[in-house]
Amino acid sequence: MKWMPRVIGAILLSFSALAMARPATSEPVEIAISCGAVGVELQLCGDAVRAWEAASGHRVRIVSTPNSSTERLALYQQVLAAGASDIDVLQIDVIWPGILAPHLVDLAPHVGDAAGQHFPNLIENDRIDGKLLALPWWTDAGVLYYRRDLLEKHGLAPPATWQEMTEVARAIQRAEREAGNRDLWGFVFQGRAYEGLTCNILEWIDSHGGGNFVGDDGKVTIDNAAARSALALAASWIGDIAPRGVLNYDEEAARGVFQSGNAVFMRNWPYAWALAQGADSPVRGKVGVLALPRGTGEGGKTTGTLGGWHLAVSRYSRHPSEAASLVAFLTSRAQQKIRAIRGAYNPTIPALYEDPEVLAANPFFGQLFDSFQNAVARPSSVTGVHYNRVSSAIWRAGHEILSGNAAADARLAALAVELNRIGRRGRW
Amino acid sequence: MMALARALAFRLLVAVLLVYLLFPFYYAVLTSMKGGSAIFSVDYWPRQIDFSNYARIFSEQPFALNILNSVLVAFAVVALSLLLGLTAAFSLGRIRFRGRSALLFAVLAVSMFPQVAVLSGMFELVRAFGLFNSLLSLVFSYMIFTLPFTIWVLTSFMRELPREIEEAAIMDGAGPWTLIVRIFLPLLWPAMVTTGLLAFIVAWNEFLFALTFILSNEQRTVPVAIALITGGSEFELPWGGIMAASVTVTLPLIALVLVFQRRLVAGLTAGAVKG
Amino acid sequence: MAAAAHDSLTRARVRTAWLFLAPMLFVLAIVALWPLARTLLLSLTDASLGAAGTARFVGFENYLVKDDGAWYGLLADPLWWLALRNTLTFAFVSVAAEVVLGTLIALILNARFRFRGLMRAAVLVPWAIPTVVSAKMWAWMLHDQFGIVNDLLLRLGLIGAPLAWLADADLALWSVIAVDVWKTTPFVALLVLAALQMLPEDCYEAARVDGIHPAKVFFFVTLPLIRPALIVAVIFRFLDAMRVFDLVYVMTGNADATLTLSVHARQMLVDFQDAGSGSAASVLLFVVIALLSVLCLLAMRGEVLGRRQ
């Protein structure tokens, strides 16, 4: 079994030896980076890369990869598992450092103190077993969108807790439907059986003070009173203030309902802001954005799931130090500022949220700052390579509870058992 | 009266089927002219005629080149699988020998693994043969989908042809190759065209291998190129562009069918005369 | 003397058979042998994509193992059984519907009428749109709030309130089946059409002259003649339906209501990087398909594999 990859490896090695026969001094080298698919994202990446080429004298080839993160992960895994050097710099999801850890280079020796300028929670996310495996490129966090016009019309204040949001949503939904707006719903979010549901569940539980599934010490914490009441509340939304279809909504399906004016509240990522305010949007000028509500009771706090993309260097890169220097360049303050202004990518450097030019281009960035700073990370660092298994167990349990096929209490207890089995009782 | 009613019922049936088959495509055409918030509204007629999505897919990436790549790969796959399939079908369908059934079943067994399970092994093969990042890797790997199917279909058709036609030719001293090309091929045209068409579409639509084995935009095929179309941000689904691209790549296939119409009809008459 | 000549002739023919099979066998062996063998071997290890080179041989632990009095492994996982049930329902219902509809369409295409050319091109369209795209398109059309299907049904008064086609556990699997029928009926239709076109026309002439009812002609003349083509179409459709992935994954993700064996295997192979269990799941899927195919082929009593009557 094991000999075959080795034989193939040997064949490949002889090929690569040929390729490496040229002198390995400070000759210009070629770095391959995967960033973006096409369009604005690729263009921004292209411009930044050209700037680095001019500064460093090296060449860069851009490998475009699909936007869908599942497809991107599948591709990376194939390339990395083969030990191939075809991609030097990888654009990775915030939850991947743990999953891809065996294939990534420790950036700390290459990038100096660059890590210090980013949000600390992001850098913590990228540090696995003391190694800095990635640097953050842009960040994201869940926020609450609401229809300012409808709240004003009915004389209701923006909600601060989930309980208040439920009541406001129900009141407006009922009043508007009586007035003939039959398609209106109170709240839409991401309830499909996929990673996005884990993000939503994390927000419900963490905002009630129920933690983030697995503690930093590896202990499974999910079965607690706060988590139970959070999920029971969420389950009560289905069919009441949220349509049943929400159980198959992803980001775009939820945005579609909200943006066509058929929802009072929406949980989504910041990208929806610019689109909801777009020239042709039916809800243009009627939308407000808030940090997600607190849970009622002790330990309630505002929170939002941490999202975004980071840059890492493959262990199989032939030029790791050049690749790392490209990563440092792209994640630098100057480059993030350009991306924030031209593409509305949320910077990972706190100082940029006070930068007048950035704020002029994106006035709502100021409101998002708290969400980014308080954002809660999914337990991807502590669970390492098991993260996707953990997340899938969580979204399956959540999906069952939301569908009404299981009660929150019993299902969470079963989920804790399952997570303990995956994590071998906290040793991971 | 009865005849008229029957003709009307037939027309109605055809109309219903056409709507059923084509409505989603019509919907794609409608959506391909939309942008922004309009994609979330239900429309039955185009509100505007706008081809900007079509222009964009060609300007943002080498889409014309991607189509050409797909055409090259698909034609190569079809040619190779038909050639290998026809010769194999001659043996399997016309000659009785030991192990034939087992062989047919083994060929079928190749089609029983989920594609994602084959991916890693195929990836190693592609790299070992030095085909990584080349269109040949796709022609090579698509054989695993198209060969079993082609062999089975051609074998089953080959078997159905009457024995006499072959015997007459053997009396005249024809070798096996002459038999295949002169006798069977003309009779099998409908089957050849159909399997070719089906294999063509398999190669045309394949995504997972095409994504994994090719990393440069200039070498990529159409389904991957469509998956690369993005909106302004991470989550935004550029629906109009994706639909425009899908409509664009479906048209060559329709053209192909219309071209091969003739062949299908020719096969009909050939079969009628000889059969 | 004559027998000996016949013998050598037969031997020559068998030699020819293998000669003509050789290229195909060669190509298929290169393409398929290693990927399939590798999956089989990996299924007996605890290999992980994340940690290359640390794989251990674990026997059949990925399939079924008793540890501390409890059963583990795929065959002890209720999720695998759920996926099996979904997959079988999906495969049987969709293939049955496709065969009926596909044959009907093929019969229509075989008739002579004015728009036959158009119809022939139209039939291909569902199959010609890349699955990833058409699945997403249908998900959009089946959206409960802004989907065109609900809108249409509401307008026609067929439903009173919008239905959550893909979110409702009772509807999701059927919605996915309906889309699969739309998408792959052309495959069956084209194969049956090819069979119809290779039929000798004199049978029909005879039947028509005798004034036999068309339905009777179809069941007693046409159907037996196109049976071999139909069987091949059913087999390959069945193999594809048992392995269905893209369609389900794009439309409903990993939802339990529509979880199929391929989606389940993919989750372990790609998402969990668990090459061992993922390969085992793939092998199990292979075994299920192989068993059902053998049963099916035996039921045909050698009509396909065996000799020609």
C-alpha cells in the first residue's frame, strides 16, 4: 500500500531535482498564490501582487480557485496530500489552520513582529501548538440587519436581546400581515445543514453566555443551561417568526428574502450591507445594522461568529521565505487599507477602523468594529484536524432541534457525548 | 373526428413535454439578463434585454478559451471511447468465448465507485504520468466514466444485429476489421451517435476532476470556469453571470444535436433497408 | 475434418476477440486499477489526509468493530443506514420514473411530426446544463419565498400557502428526485430512441395492416425488441442514481432528510479528511451496487451477460 505513493514520489522527485538544478541564490523565483476566483477579488490580488513583484524582484503566478470554500478545501487537500509545490501561498478560511496544520509553515521566523498589529483573537486563531501558521487578510463577523423603516413605523426600538428581537419581529409581522403584507416574515438566518448553521448556533449560545462548544482546554462545554435555553428559543422561531424554508437557507437565500423586503430582521455577514443599500435594492435606505442581540439572563453578551480569510504558506513550497514575505506584504497595513477602500474588505488591523479614508469609503465600518473585536472563534484551533467533524455534529444536532425532531435538552446531552467521543474526552 | 382528436392530443402532449423540458432553460435565459436585486423577484417575461452579463463572462476570464478546451477534451474523449468501445463491442457482442460475462461485469464494476473515492488515486496517476495541468489528464481520466458505458451500449446493440449479414461478409473473405467498418458501423450509426453524444456531455459537464487536475485558467474547462465566476464579495452569488455562462455553453451542444440530426435519420433508413 | 476446420476457425475468432479487446482492457486497466485498488486498501487502514505516512493497518475496523461491548464502524452507524435508505428510495423511484417518461419521449421523437428536430434538441437541454448549475438553479426555483415554482402553484390555486420544498423533511427527498428525473430522463430517452431507430420497420407495417391497437403493438412488438437497450439504460441510470452526489449536495447540503451514500462518503473523505472511513464507505457503496446489479442481471436470466437467444 505505502510503496506506491513512494514510487510516485520518487519519480516526481527526480523531476523536481531537474527543476531545482539551477543555483538557489537570490535569483528571482516564481511564487504561486491562490487568491480569489475572478472579478474584483482577483483584480485586487493581482494589483497587490504586481506591487510586490516590483519591490522584491520575484515573480508571482496567480492560481484562481473557486469561491465555494468546500471546493477550495477539497482542492487544497489533494494538492497538499500529494506534497505538491504547485501552490506556495494559500488563501485559507479562518477555520482551516487547525485542519491544514501538518501542511503549513511556521511564519513566525519569517515575518518578525507583523502579527502584533492584528486583532489578538485572529492571531490566537492562527497559532497552533505555538506555531504561527497564517496571517489574517480580512475578517468577518455575524451581524444583525433590521428594517429601520418598519421599526419606526410601529414605534419600536431596535432590540438589544434575542427575547426583544423575537417580540418585535412577531409584533411587526402580525401588524403588517393584517395590513396586507402577506409575505412578510420576522427573522431570517442560515438554517441549512452546513457550516453556516454552526456559525449561527455559536452566536445564539455564546450570546447567552454558553461558551463556544469546546473550551480552550479541550473540555466539551456544549451541554449547559444557557445553550439549552438559547436553542429552545431558536427552535421556537421556526414557523412563528421565521419561515420553515429557513431550514435550507444559506447566506444568499436569506439575503434574497430580506432584500426583497420580506423580512424584518436578518442575521448575515457584513457583505450584505452594500448590496442591501445598492441602487436597485427595494430596501435601499431602509436598513440598519446592529451587533447581534444579547441573550437574556446572566452572562448575556453581544457576540458574532468570526469569519474571514487568512494567508498561509505551504510546507512543500520550494521558496518558503519568499512566500512568507509575500504573505507579510499582502497582510500589511498599507495593503489592507487599499483593499478596504477599493473592495470593502474588512481589515484585520484595529488601527484601520479609525483611518479617515477607510471610514469615508465604508461609513458603517465604525459600527462593525465592536462586532469584530468581540467576535467569537469557532473551536477550530483546539479541535485541530477534527474541527469539521465537530462542526458537522453540531449543525446536525441544531438542524434536528430547529426542525422540531428533537428537544434541545436531550439532543444537547447526546451531542456532548458525541463530541467527547470525537475528541477522546478532551485530548483531541 | 377521432383522428383529429388524436392529433390534437398528440400536439398537446408534445407541448406539455416541451414546456417541462425547456422551462428551466427559459428561466436561465431570463435570469441571465438580470442583475442586482432583480434576481430575487419572480418574472415570467424578460423585463429588459440586457447582454452585459454575457459580455462580462468573456472579459473577466478566458471563457472562449475554456469553451475551446472543453470542446477539445470532449471530442477526444468521444473519439477514443467510441473507437475502443466499438472494437471491444465487436468481441463482446459477436464472438462467444470463455470469460465474456465476467469481463462485461468487471467493466461495469468500474462504474460502481463514487467519483470522490477515485479522485485521490487518479490524482496520483495523473501526477505520476506527468499529465498534471494538461488537458490530456482529463481525456485520460474521463475514460473511467465513458468507457464502461460505451462498451455496454455498443455491445448490446451489436448483439441484436442479425447473424446473416455477418456470415455473408465472411463468405466473401472479409477480415474482422473490414467487418466492423464496412458491415457493423453503418448499421450501428444511431447507437454510435447516441453514445457519442452522451459521452460528449459527460466530458463536457465533468467538474471534480477538471477542478483538481488543472490549475491554470488558460487550461481550464467550462464547468470549472463557471464555478470561478464570483460576485463582489465572498458570499454573493453572481447569479446573472452564472446563468449567462450556462446558457452560452448549452448552445454549442444544441448546435451539435442539430448537426447530428442527419446522422440519426440516416441511421434510421439504413436500419430499415438492411434489417 | 470439417469439425477440425470449424475448431480452428473458432480458435481464430477467439484470438481475434482478445486482440480487439486488448486496447480497451489496456486503457481501462491503467485508468481504473490503481484508483480502485487504492480505495480498497485504504479502507483497511486509519489513513488521514492530514497526516500522510502514518497510516496503520486496522483490518475491518472502519466497517465494523466491537470495542468495550459497543459496536463501532460504519455498519453500526445509524447515519449510514439512513443514507442507505435514502439512496435506495432515490435510485428506485427516480429510475422508474425516468424509464417511463424516457420511453414516452422516445416514442414521440420516433414519430414523424413537424417539430421533431426542435423536440430532439430540446430533449437534450436538461442533460446538457452542467449539474452544478442546474441543481443550483432548481434550488433557486424551489425557494419557498421567491421561488418561481411556489409562485406558479399559488397562481394556479394548486397550493394555499408556499411550501418549503427543500427544507421540509417530508418534501426534500421527493423534490430532489423530481429534479433528477427532469435532468436525466433525456439519457434514457436518447438510448431508447436509438433502439427504436434500429428496429426493422416491417413489423410495424404488418401490425398496421392488421389494424392492431397501437398500445398493443407497443407492448407486444416494440417493447420486447427494445428491451436490451432499455436494460442497459436502466443499469447505467441505476449505477448513477446510487452514486448521486452533486445534485443532492448542491440542493440540500448534508441534511439528514436527503443524505445519500455518496454525500456521506464525501463528507468523511473531504470534510473529515478521514481517508480510511471514507474509503470504507465508498467500498460499502460499491458492494451494495454490485450486489443489486448481480441480482438484477440474474433476474434478466443472462439476457445481457449471457448468450443471445
